[in-house]
Amino acid sequence: MTSGSPTVGIVGAGQLARMMAEAASAIGVRTAVLAARADDAAVDVASEVILGEATDNLALRALSASSDVVTFDHEQVDLGLICDLEHEGVPVRPGVETLRVAVDKGVMRTRLAAAGLPVPGYELLGVAGSPGRAPSELLASIDAFASQQGWPVVVKAARGGYDGKGVWPVAGSPAALALCEDAAAASTPLLLETHVDIDFELAVVVARGRDGSSVAWPPVETAQIRGVCREVRYPGRLDPELADAAGALALEVARVVGATGVLAVELFASRGRLLVNEIAARPHNSAHWTIEGATTSQFENHVRAVLGLPLGDTSPVAPHVASVNVFGPPSGETADPATRLVDALAVRGAHVHLYGKEPRPGRKLGHVTVCGGDPVDVRSRAWAAARALGSPVPDDIYVGTS
């Protein structure tokens, strides 16, 4: 434990930890990060840095000894070690039971369905290659599921997938068998889901305090390209009735999983219905816009929540907000976006956030947020600034510049 200003210990030192540390510093809170590498994004801004892997027991204990509370910027953790810390009295927020739901899609589906919350149709397939679950037997389960639900179906890795990784739509038995054989070689636990006809995707981010109090930022529309979020728009295509329903659903999800801190709930809008797709028990890409676009950012409210401080107002400060992710340039280009700041900052109203990461193709290097009164203009300026930083622009969603 620390004396004087409280210290929040963060397992992981990526861009989420970086922005958490920046928000914490503004309200006089120190941060200690557990960094796998000396050049991780949060190392430059944290009050204290402990080098070590998130699965290293000694490193975790060093972090907890330096901190008043331990939280996370990713889910790639050893729940057994975290459970040990919690049992020994280390304040871990969110707690292990919430983390268990966030890190395992099978547990998440089962917990939410048992609470009566809307999720896609699903079946737990278990671990390919485990006793009694040879690939051919898994295929039989998939075929039986598809005979009821129809092809295509979606096979997911229950643990470890992110940004579109570990998600495999399959259109028939041959593709499903090949997937099961690959999964058996990796001993991957699998989850089977119906293929949802998606009208669009949205997300709601909630902050929930230690006392059960909670606030939610308004829902946003997200644009996913090949499983990776490229832009976030408030309010996007959400009408008030759907937005209210999404906000209420996210708050209920946070209650059901016992969240403390920020919880992101990613949703499908499908034929007038909302379905819970994913949750994340930490700050989330879909709410980076709140740094400039809301009265209190997700990062500040996460720090407040895990320390037991009053939660801040989540009201938007502008009628429309667009936030665009900045990715590494295509192969063969090596320019750091920091060298292109002049052109990006020349875009009116562009708020640029760079994460200090070494550029490489497809790597998320930062984001740009623009707030304003006209949705087309706001979106256009956000994309113009991202393009000025060298970020590739997917034709699927690009809308021009101004």
C-alpha cells in the first residue's frame, strides 16, 4: 500500500494504461504499470514501472505492493494468480468473477443467458482434441446445430481472441471439419454461435462504482472492418428508443457480472433487436471519444470507480462526435505518424492521440476525435486527420475530406 496520493496499479502497459495514467495524473492519482516491455505505450507516462509479464507471480506481487488497488488494461491474465491476490486481501477491481466472464466467451454467454439477457444462439463445444471430443465429434455437433439454426454458423475461440482474431464464420461441413482439426492441434476451447444478420454494431460503456452505483455514456455506432474497429460515431444511426434500450441493457449486464470500473458492452442491432456480442471489463476503444466528447472520460471514471470515488457526469459535450483509429501504414511504408502532426493538427477541431508505439502495418497507433454540430462534417474531418497521419483508409466506410 502507498501513502499520500493513492496509486492505481495497472496490469499491462498498452495504450489503455497510457490514457488511464494521463487521466489519473490530472486528478492527483499516481499509477504503477506492469509492463512486458520497456517501450510499452504507458511506460513514458506512468508514475512507476515494473517490468514483467502479466502472468508472472512475482511481478504481480511487486505491482500490488506498490498500489492501493490493482486493475487491468487487457484480459490476457492468469486468473489463478489474480484469485490468489484477491484471497490475500489485495483490492483487485474488477474482481476475479467479473474477469472470468470477460475472458471466456463461453462463461459470458452462459451467465448472460441465465440472467435472461439477449445473446445469439450458442453451444459450448469444449476443447477440440480433448478426451471424447475428436474433431469428427465436434463436426457432428456443428452439423446438428446448423441443421436447426441454418448455415452459415460462427465458430469462436472461447478464450484469447480479440480484434477479429479467433472468429471463424463457416458455411458448411468441409470448412467446419478443417477448422476443428486446426483447433485440435492447438487445444483450443470452442464456442458455436448462430450467424446474426447485423443491421449495424453499437457499443455502450458503463462505469460502475464499488457501491453498485453506475453511469453510462450514450451508445455509439461502431464500424468494424475485418473484425477491427475503425471508427466510432455518436450518435450514429441510433434513434432515441434504441439508444435508451441499449443503455438499459448495458447497465443490466454490468450489474449481472458484478463489474467494478468500466465495462464495455458491444451489441448487434439485428431486425429491431439488440443482442450482446462481447464485453470487456476495462476501458475500451469504443469510448476513446469520451476524452474530448464527454464531460468525464471513460479513463477518469475508471480510476474514480476502482478507488471508490464519486463517478463523473457522462453527458456528451457536442451533438455529434466522430473518433477514428489510426493504424500503421501499408507494408513498405515506415513513417511514424508523429512526423506528420503538422498536417493532422491543421484539420479544424482534430484532437490527435498517439500512443508512442513503433509503426508497423496494421498496428493501432492512435486515434483522432472531432466534435461538432454536423455529423457529416465531423466524420469527414476525423477521417481527414487520420489520413494525414498516414493511416490507411478502408474504402468500405471512407466518406471524403473537408
